[in-house]
Amino acid sequence: MAADGITPVDIPTGLPLPLLPTDRYLSLDRSDEANWHHHAHPRKDPLLKGVGGVAVRTVRLQLSPFNEHNNYHNYYVGPELPVTAEQQFSYVVMAAAGYVPSEALDVRTRKPKIVPIDQGLRNKLWQSGELKPSSLVPIQSFMKSYVLDQDFSHLHENMVDELLNTTNHERKQFLGHLLLAKVIEHAVEPLDTIYRRAHNQGLIYPGSPIKLPTFVSSALGRAKQRSKLVREFHTTVASKVA
């Protein structure tokens, strides 16, 4: 019998429910014991192409016992995937922040069921490395392109003008970082309440910043990468103003 179920998702975030983690140690040294489950699938879905789709596909993998992973795929064809860039950004940000909802899929039997997930198993997912992105590169690439594609009309016109025309290098750098921070704040605003509530409820990885703009800024890379992003931001602003 072919799989025909739609993977249940967490309502506030749209993230597919994780598989109920096992309480035993899993090792990739034994390929017959466990393998990696992509939460966003099927792999060839057109919505998982392009910079946003690849980020969605790669942002969340979960190590799962081989038999349980097979049970899942025997029942589900996949979740409803994010369609717009805004939906993809929300998905990627919350997954990258380590969000684990209050429910999971128990796939230990032939017919999966939705069950509560306690804090102990949530901590196991965070601390064991069983829940992770396959690579940070596509996540950073998508976040960067999304931020740079924002509407800059909310930025103070005088500050933008000074950024583009000042010959003082230090001042240009300062304004670039400041205005980019304001763009990030604007980009994450629709997600801010969801993120803050999840953080307060203990559903976000404890090491993630309390403020969402701070998380996204840090996710865009270290100081050297952010300096490069500021230069790209300057170029983008110049082209949009022109």
C-alpha cells in the first residue's frame, strides 16, 4: 500500500512534527540501526528547489531508528511545504533556532500517532545532535538573500543618503551596520511574537538569543561574514536608490 498521509505540522510555526525520539543511544556507525530523516520532503518537490527551498530541505534533519524511519515513510508522503519566501523564511528561522514543539509523531508502530513530547526528550534532541541542519551554508545564503531583498523604504532617508555619500570609512561602516540591523528587525517582525512566546515556553534551544533580530544577525555569520554582508547591503541600497 502506497503512502498517502500528510505529515502533521505544528500550527504556530508550520514545522513538521518531529519523530518521537528514542530514549536509547543511536549510532551512525551502524547503518542498519539509524539514518537521517529530512523533515521537509519529498526531495524532488519543486518547492524544495531554489535558494529558499534548499534551505527548507536542509535546515532540519533528525536521526531516527531505521525501522521507525521506514514506518514513517510507509505512511506519509510528506508535509505541506512553505510556498512564499516569507513562509520559507519563517520555517528556516524557527527550525534553525532549535524550535521543538509540544507534540511529536510516534512511529514505533505501523500506524503513527501524535503524542506529547516531554522536556527530557526535547533536551535529548538538542544535546545529542539528533536534530540538526545538514549544512549551514544554504541557510545563511537564503537568510542573506531574504534580508537584502527587503523593502528599504522604512529606513531614514537622511541616514541612507549619508551612507551612500560619506567619504568617512568608519562612519560608512557604522551606518551600514546600523541600517542593516534595522532591516533585519523589519524582516523578522512578523515572527517576533511567535519566537518570543516559544522561547518563554522553553521550546527554543536554550542557547538561542532571547531577541529574534539578534538570533538572525548571529545566524548570518561571524564578524567577517557580517562585514561582507554590510558591503553587499551598501551595494544593494545604492542600486535600489538609483
